Amino acid sequence: MARYIFITGGVVSSLGKGLASAALGALLQARGYTARLRKLDPYLNVDPGTMSPYQHGECFVTDDGAETDLDLGHYERFTGRSANKQDNVTTGKIYQDIIVRERRGDYLGGTVQVIPHVTNAIKEFILDGNAPYDFVLVEIGGTVGDIEAMPFLEAIRQLGNDLPHHHCVYIHLTLLPFIPAAGELKTKPTQHSVKELRSIGIQPDILLCRADRAIPADERRKLSLFCNVRESAVIEALDVASIYDVPRAYHQAGLDHEVLAAFGIEPAPRPDMARWNAVTDAVHNPEGEVTIAVVGKYTGLKDAYKSLIEALAHGGIANRVKVNLDWIEAEIFEHQDPTPFLEHVHGILVPGGFGARGTEGKIAAARFARERKAPYFGICFGMQMAVIEAARSLAGVEKANSTEFGPTPEPVVGLMTEWMRGNELEKRAASGDLGGTMRLGAYPAVLKEGSKIAEIYGTTHISERHRHRYEVNMAYRDRLEAQGLIFAGTSPDGLLPETVELADHPWFIGVQYHPELKSRPFEPHPLFASFIAAAKAQSRLV
């Protein structure tokens, strides 16, 4: 039977519960166990699909088409296990399902209440489908004390009684702020956070304490005494240079040992940290460095591009170089010449996005990369902008544009209304709901034999994750290919374009999908490894 680890947060948000959960899952795997990670989000949205990246950061997409919290990206990158739509749930989704049941009459005329109906639904979600796993790690979003999180905290409190003895452990991630005037770390915020947690019936077994310096022994004893945890269970979570240092740092601090001890698993199997040692060695001992310009529209919040940032780092690991990112707001190029911003970089990446803002700036970046022979990687929206640029500059389609931005006489990019998913035809209408209606999840693609991208993948048949509702119009294919922009990848039926590349360019590739979502530190995505290799070669020329 699976054992459950519940991770809560206190004092402030953004302490890194997702990263802590992912690192702990990786450590349990290193000891030979199987682990599943799941996320409970308290907000009322059904999923983050319609939320601005500035509100919630990146929207991570799974193979089965779920739009989920960005923490699931951490889970995948650290454990290698692909997440699915059953690994993330929100208050909105829970309430939506309960209301559907109530309208159907499933509650037999009874009054529907938070306890037991909402909490039972949460518990059903947590417990479902875990038979194959030794450990299930469940992260509760938000901070203890938030009114939105109360049903989730009540549900995991109840599970502490429902599950057999030694099958449930609570970890509380908290902050120990350093007060310069006092010259010491302060434990009082953590004490109050634990008091809040205990007031609803949850006694943490382990305190994971974020701090910017080592926690003195006196503070550890104070936390142990006032928070009612063993002193050895007060684990320091210090700031590290790279997120890939976290598994080793937590192991050295004793987190995985303390978790297994809390379950009564002693002596515990020794962990095999060889894979993580190799990753951190590559991160900290690069043999060079490259600079990549990321020309985007959400550059004010780096979490909007979380998977992208990590995939570029993985490309650096594959090539043993440090990847420096130069963040450029796309709108700048609508008013200024991109040359001073881009002539010193070794590669240009234009990521996904929605809406008209910044589009002409992204088109200008694609033009610079094409004309200057600089490595260019266009992802989703970035591919579409590269195609529009080629249509305008090479194929003579001066008014080329996307219908996403309004009516256009030359719809080089247009709204998809139907496509195949397996053997089923999916249809969409322009006036339909926005949530969950894009082309989402993993779809196969066929790559042209002998193309640059087929050479990079080492195969002509791939499967990649998508998140878009606009596509390049295949009616323009012949005119574009005549000018050297090759449609090197399509859907298996040949109706939807998946990749483009310039025939006479060292490295100019656009993809309609999101390869960053499948990259891992110990298994870098081949496109990112190749792009950084091209940037490395470019660095010798600049």
C-alpha cells in the first residue's frame, strides 16, 4: 500500500514547495522506491489554462492534454515520470464535479456541504490510482492560514486518521528570516505557522526551514521545543546556486532519512546519487558559455517561461556550457533597431505567447536571425512569427499576418476549427469557451527524411506536446518552400504543419509544439541540445 507525504507551506508563499516536493521524490527514487507527485491548488479556476502568466506563471501541459500548475514541470524534470491530468486538481474542479453530481441527484436529496462532500471528493482524488507506487507526495498550494486552502487541509487531516499507522507524514515548509539589526535568524514566524497548522489538527512530523544561512543549534532546539518535532526533524533548506543542487543539499541535510524514519523504515536503503552528481558537475564545471536572447512578452515574470529556462539549461548541460539568458521585451523592437540588442548574442529564441502585443518585435527578431545567420529557435508562436516574416520578406506576401490579431487579407496563420486526435475528429468554434479548447497534449508528427530536424531527432516519427489554437496556413506552403522555408514536419495526415526550417541557414528551426515540456536535466531534449551546440559554434564567430 502506498505511503503518503503531505507538503504544506507557511509564513510566506513562493518558498519552493514544488521544488522541495520534486527533490524529495528524486531522493526516494535514488533509494530504489517508486514515487508519484500530485498538486492540490486552492484557487477557483478549473485549471490555469485561462490565467495570465503574470498571475500564475507558466501553464504546464501533460501528454494527456491537461493544463496544470508549473510545479508539475518540476515533478517531471526531477523524477522523469510523466505527469497526467490526475496529478493536479483545483478547488474549481472539485466544486465543478460536486455541482454536476448534485444536479444529477447523486446526493439523494441531502444537503451538500464542505464536510463531508468537498473533503471526501478531495480524499478520493488523493487516493485514486496509487496502487503501483511506494510513495505519493501531495503538495498543497498556498500558505497555511489562507481561507481557500482550508478544505484541502481538512481533507489531509482526515487522511491522517483514515490511513494505517506509519502511512502518513506531514512536512511543513517554512521561512526563517534573518533580521540584520538583530543579527539572527528568527523562529517566531515558523512557530506561529505551526501553531496555525496544529489548530486545525495537523501536527507536522518534519520542518523544512528555508534560510539564507546555516541554522544555529539553539534555533533548532527552540523550533523542536515549540513546534513539537524531533530536533533531527528540523531540516535546513539553504539557498543553493542551482535548483539541481537541491536533491543533494536535502540529502546532506538528512531530509530523505528523516522522512523514512517517520514512516518507521529503518535502516533505509542507501541512495544512488550518481545521476545527480553528474548533473551538478556539468552545471558547476562548464567548459564555456553562450548567451541566448529570449525575445518574449512576459519577460517581467521569469516563471512564465519556467520550462523553457530549464530546457535551455539542459541544453547547456548536454554541451557542458553555461547558458546566459538575455531577456528582451518584444515590444522594444517595434520602435528600435534590434541590431544593438542582438548582434552580441549567440542564439535567438522566440517563445510561445498569445495576443497581438509584441508580435512585430518578434517578427523583427526572426528577420535579424535569418539575415545575420544567427541560430534561431521559434517555439509555437515563435514559429508562426518566423513564417509570417518569411512570407513578407521572401515570398512577397506583404500583408501576411495572423487572424489571431484581427481580420487580414493574407491569413498566413489562422484559427484551427478541426483536427484529428487519434481516430476522433475534434472541432472548435471561434465563439466557444476559451478554457481547455486548444489543441492540447501529445500529438504525433512525421518529419521529412533528410531534413535538419529529422537529423537532430535521429528519427522521422516523433510525439510532442501542444498548446495552441492557431496554425500556419498550408495554402502558403508552396510559395514559402520555393523561397527556402521548408515544412519539414507535419501531422501524420499531412494537414497540419509541425516544423519549419530554412534550407540555407546554419540553424533556423520553428516548431508548433512545446519541446521544453519534455526536457530533463539527465535527458536534455535533442532540439535544445542542438540549439545550444549551434550557439556554441556561433560564439566562436561573434
